[in-house]
Amino acid sequence: MNNYRVSFYKDLCNSDGHSFKCLQRQIEVQSVGPSQALVLAERLVDNERLNADCVEVTHLAGHHEFEHPVCYTPAPGKHAWNRIA
């Protein structure tokens, strides 16, 4: 099992009209891979209420490795998440 940090973000605009990602919720889960971590986190977090625009799944590596984030965005009209580059 691996440890993952799943972060839910909302895209907002500041007073200058520039967009930025605002962290809404963050949760750490254990799973076999990032896709399963995302599914588990969605079950634990009420994303319908958050209405997140982006979700990042970060592998929490050991002390000799780097973290590797993967970003997901909601598919239009679906509850699934698509991976984006």
C-alpha cells in the first residue's frame, strides 16, 4: 500500500481578475495506486458540496524520493474524473 494526498481545488478569480486555485479540502489515504486513492477520497469527501474544479493526487514518497502529483478534472455531466497533463 502507498500513501497519497488528495487535494480538492476550486478555480477562483482575485480582485485583479486573475484566476487561481483555491484549496478546498485535503485528505491523506492509503491505496494501491493513484486512481484508487482518488476513488477512496471521493467517497470520504462530499465533492457535490465542494464542486471542485481540479483534484490533485500526490504520492507521498519516502524521504529519498520526490512527490509526484497527478491532476484530475471533472468530466462534463459525469461524476468521474479525467486525468489531464
